[in-house]
Amino acid sequence: MRHLSKTAVLIAVISVWFCGSVAKAAEQPKITVDELVARHVASIGDAAARNAAKSRAVAGPLVFRITRSGGGEGAGKATLLSEGRKIRMVMSVNNANYTGEDFISDGSKSDIASTASGQRSRLGAFLWTRREIIRDGLIGGTLSTAWPLLDLGATKATLRYNGLKTIDGRSLHELRYEPRKGDSDLQIKLYFDPETYRHVMTTYEANIAVPAARSIEANSTTANNGAETQALHITLKETFSDFRAVDGLMLPQSWKLEMASDAPEMPIMDWEINGRTVAHRPLDPAAFKVP
């Protein structure tokens, strides 16, 4: 009888666990790619407000940090301009070894400016080899009018829903974004809050050869001559928070980029931007002219 009792208890425990697992699975929201995109776009604002926002200028303070491999930081200003599918991102940093970035795309062609030393930084090198990130309007998320989920027909990208994932302790909807043109080695994942459907994170991963980029390291006294390159697995992560209403649109005021690699000796770098001003106004066409 004791043996039977233990068996009965074991069966009861397994039954409870199984039922709980089934119930938990049933709680997971079932959603299609089209439904997720539609809810996300609606979370930005209604159609009238979205259509009225033809161009946008975002500006605010920037803090740049190196949090591994020597450390270092610098302050400055960031400006994000967008008009339709055109986008321009300028980051100015008060650091002798790293003065910032300048990314531009007219919706077809893209360019990433070199640093004062004549070479691109690690971030610039990564985006140069994966220009579809800029071309498709992914950088900057919903802060830009070029955000591809507003008009998927323009980019002809493929989206794949991967379900709810736990990222940094948060449960988020995950979408795999596959550009129509680009390197299959690049993995792009978009993340959305399951309650508000706001876009809160994007990750980009790829194996690339990047310059040693001494010019981006705050403690360096030697400029990079471009001779040194390394094959690294790079991860670039964008996170967005502090959403506020601007002209009927719910847009993030805080934007952070973090770049890391699988090499422990390589620095982890991040750029934290606060959009102090967000305005919908006409922009100079020359701002989007690709060299």
C-alpha cells in the first residue's frame, strides 16, 4: 500500500504540473505577424497623425561610454532627421579620440562618414558592411519616419514571428526582420511590449571584420591607420523607453545603443540619447544628399 500511495502521489504531482503547463501555454497570446504589426503601428498613433508627420527632427544630449577595456566617456549632442524613407543621424562627441558619427540614407543609397583619422569607427564599420540597417530605416526605431514597419511594401522585407521571449527579464514579442537585399549573416530581431505593442528594442548580430579603431578608444594616443582588422561577432542593441505624446504620436524620448563583441578584450561601447526636442517640420533636402 505504501508503494501504491507514493505512486498515486507522483501521478497527482505530474498531473498538476502538466495541467499548469497547459494552462500557462494557453495564456500565451496567439498573434500573427500582420496582427502584431497592425497593433504596433496603431500604438504609434492614429492614421491621421501618422500621415501628417511627413518629416521629423529629433535632437538632444548624448553621453558616450566605454564600459570595458580601459573605460572612457564623452558628452555631446545627437540629431536624427528623417523625411519619408530618408534618414540622417549625426552624433557629435567631445572626445579627442572619438568625435562621433554621421550616417545618411536617401532610402536607396547609404553612407557612413569616416572619423577624423580617415577611418570608420567600430560602429561605423559595422553599419558600413551592413548598410541595410540604415537603408531600411531600422536605426532609431519609431523616432524616424523611415521606420520600415510603417510601410513594409517599400522595403519588401520578410517578417517572421518567433513568439514571446524573455529578454533582460522582460517578456517581449519577437519579430525576425529579413531585408530583401542584404547579407544573410546579419540577424535582425525586433521586440515589442506585449501590453502596449510599442517597439522597445532591436538587436543586430553579424560576423564581420572591423578595424581595431584605436581612434574610438578614449585612452589611446595613436590614431588608427586602418591596417589592423579583426574578425568579430558583433552585437548592436538599440533600446527605447520614456514614451511621450508628440503631435498625436507616442514616441520614445530615450534611445540607447550598445555595441559589444565576443572578444573579451574588445570594449563595450554605448551611446545614450535623450530626445529633448521632437518636431515635425520641413527639412533641408541637402541634409539627405548621399555623397
